[in-house]
Amino acid sequence: MRTHSGPALPDSLAEGNFSSSPAAPKHTLCRPLPFSTLALPTFNRLSISYCQGTARHKRFSQIHDQKAMLPVRTTRKVTAVKAKDVKSLLPLMIIMVIIFLVLLFWENEVNDEVVTSTLEHLHVDYPQNDVPVPARYCNHMIIQRVIREPDHTCKKEHVFIHERPRKINGICTSPKKVACQNLSAIFCFQSETKFKMTVCQLTEGTRYPACRYHYFTTEGFVLVTCDDLRPDTFLGYVK
């Protein structure tokens, strides 16, 4: 066999690859056409139109991307209150109403305690209330002035003084100062004159307001304790 003694063949030919040109890159239609294809006007026109269409498509894509990046004005949706939401809030509203009523009742109780702690409210009735039935005077006044023990039981005896508050306040300047029977460290002041009084004695009932009283009228010297030259506590009377 004859051997080839000429120059060495390229590696591509030596490996059996007889392609006359390297592998065509991608998008060859949009690259400058080789000289061999210039002779084919139809193919050249198709390639040019394809490249132009591709360029237009690329420009449109860029414009669309820019529009997508523009800020979008958001609109707030106004939604109506649903019935389920109202039902879920109903227990909370009921609790708030109950708390309000409890606070209101507590405030009224505190105000009652403050009012009934004054001697004038508890024991002074001047001018005397004109009750249609005199026998019911005590029952009427006990309910009207809310006269009761601290534990809400009925008081066994209560006295109403029928004299001007100014004269009762003057007891604290009276020279008749005596030692209190139950309060040895405190002096009691005795009025210089006798005052008209109505004495109410419990006849029926144990729990306020179911209290019934019998009454009688009398006159006597009033005994009180004083605080800042004002009567503070009524301790009784002396005939």
C-alpha cells in the first residue's frame, strides 16, 4: 500500500470530520450573510425581515418591562361590616354595659354613704316634715333618709331633732362640756337649751328597708361630739 508522504492533515480531517466549515453559531440569520448567500436574493430578504422583526420584538419587550416597573396606584377597598363581625363583638358590648352599670351602682352607694355620714342629714328635720299620717312619720323618715346600720339591718332607735341647724351648730361652743359615757378620751358638748325631738323605736323587722317603727315626741338636752366647731356625732339626749 502507498503511504501519503505530504504535509500532515488537520486534526479534524484526521478524525474523520470532513465538514468544510466550523459549526455555525446561533442566530446566524441576524449576522452578516456570507458571500455565497448574496447570490440568493430570496433568502437574503427573508433573513433581513426576520432580523428586523426580532429587533422590533426586543424593543417592545423592553418597553413592556419598563411599564411593569412603574409604580401602580393602589386603591383602598371599602368593605362593609359583616354580620359575623357584629356577632363576635356582641359579648364584648354586653360585658362593657355590665361594667358600666356596676360602676354606676357603686358610685351611688358611695354617695349615699357620704350623705348619711353627716349629722344634719341623719338627725335634723327642720322644719318638721308634714306626714299625712303622723303614726307613719318614723317609717317615712327612715326610708327617706336611708337610716340603717352599717350591715343594712334596722336601727333599734333613732332620734330626729326639730331645731334650726344654726342652733345645733352652736352646741360646740357651749360651756357645758362633759365626759362621754362610751368615749372616755373625748368630751361631749351638751346644748344649753332643750330641743324638740321625735324618738323612733323599732317594733317590727330586722333587715332594711322592711323596718316598722313606733314614735313619741319629747324635749331634752342634746349631746354631741364636735369636729372643727361643728357637730360630728349625735350621742343622745338628757331630759
